[in-house]
Amino acid sequence: MEDLVQFQLGDAVFCREDLFNDGGLPGIEEGALIAAAGTRGVVVQYGHVEASPNEEIYLVRFEDETRELGLPVGCLPEELTQDEAEAASLKAAH
């Protein structure tokens, strides 16, 4: 199986939608907002969903309001973009 990935380690990405804690992040209330649409982050790891080996997943550390990187968050490729203009429009819509 060829390992094609959409994003590489160290890539700057932006979330396309609001991301909420599904219970997988310790110390953060379940349902709490992790990153608002348009928030910048950096890819720190990638792999495949265990139950669906053909599905990519990326660990991304998103910036908070002080530009500090938060805990790694698992994201699907469709939840991320590298398009800064798209990210800016998503952020402005909030």
C-alpha cells in the first residue's frame, strides 16, 4: 500500500470547522471547543485510523489566543486546510 499523505510533519494548517472535545482530550471538558474554524495549527504526527486503514488522521497542535500550541488533536483531512484565505473567511464568519 502506497503511503500518500495530504499534509506533512511541520505543515501549517487551519481547521475548517469548529472542533470540540469528544472525550479524547484529558483535562478538557467533553464538548468543549478545542479550536474554532480558521484557527492555525501545526501537524505533529500522521497515520491511519485503526478501524479504517485507508483513512488518514493527523495530530495537530492548534494555537490558542496567546499563540501557544495546545495538546495534539486528531483531525481528519477534510477538517483541515492550508488555504489561508479560506481560513481567514472562516474566522471572520465567527
